[in-house]
Amino acid sequence: MTIATMSVRTRVLTGAAVAAVVGAATVGAVSASAEQPGTAATAAAARTGTAGQNLTQSTGLTIEAATRAAQAALAAAGKSGQHVSVAVVDRDGITRVLLKGDGAGPQSVESAERKAFTAVSWNAPTSELAKRLAQTPGLKDIPGTLFLSGGAPVQAKGAPIAAVGVAGAPSGDLDEQFAQAGVASLGG
């Protein structure tokens, strides 16, 4: 079959198929050349990545360490016959581990998370922060916070990297004692 004997429709479809194949080959060649080491784009990316001017590093607990802290706090509460929930948050206040102990009240889950968030946000035990409310009552209006005893920060070189929050015991002092047991389990 020659081009002269092909219908218009066949010629259009054949031309479109040829154009697609040529286009795909061109894109593949461009992609392949962009991925080869030594190109200007790769060198520029390497310089940017190694310069470090636009990068930051942070320290945080591994999930294993966060779990260990939560389990230690829950165990301390269990030894005292208390039914609590425990939350461990990272430096940004994001919950990494949450354990609702057997028999813990439904409100204890959110309270534990909010205590941990508050402790890491101010790098202080929430018992100390609760005392600040007398001078600055507006603190209680900050979303996600709870200024009741039961939150303890985890520090590295004096900076907060995480926090343990406990809720559900009959007093905040007990909650905070259990949170401190979680922090102590980290060995720091």
C-alpha cells in the first residue's frame, strides 16, 4: 500500500502515530540526558543541597523511644492503681504515641494530648505553666493547650524535643508524676 492509495483518514492516523512515537523518543532522550551525572542541573542541585543554607536539622524521639516513654508512664500509673491515658508528642506538638489505659475515662485522651502539647510548646511542666495563668489568664485561650498539671517536656541540650502528657488520675500532681516517669525512662 502506498501513500497515494491510503485514505485521508488512514494518512491522518498514521501521521499521528508517527508523531507520537517521535515525541516519546524525544522526551525519553531529554529525560535520560537530564538524569546523567555531570550535567549543569545536577551540579547546581548538588551545590544547593550541600551548602546547607536553606536547611535545618531538628532532634526528635524515635517512635521506639516515644513508645517506651508512653509505656513507662502507663506502668507508673498502673502501679498506683490509676487508670490514665498517655500521649507523647513531638517538637511540633504532633501526637506520636497515644495509649488509653484500661478503664481510663473518655476525656483523658484529649486531655493527655493537650497537656503534652502545652508542655512542649513552653518547654516547661504544665504544673508550672498553670501558675502563670494568674498573671496571664489569656494563655488558656490558645488553641490546643491545657494548663493543668500532667505534662512534662523532654529536652535535648535544654531545648524541647517532645513531651509526655498524662490525664485521668484523681489529681494533676499524680498525672504529672506519671508523665515524669515517662520522661525518666528515656535516660535523659
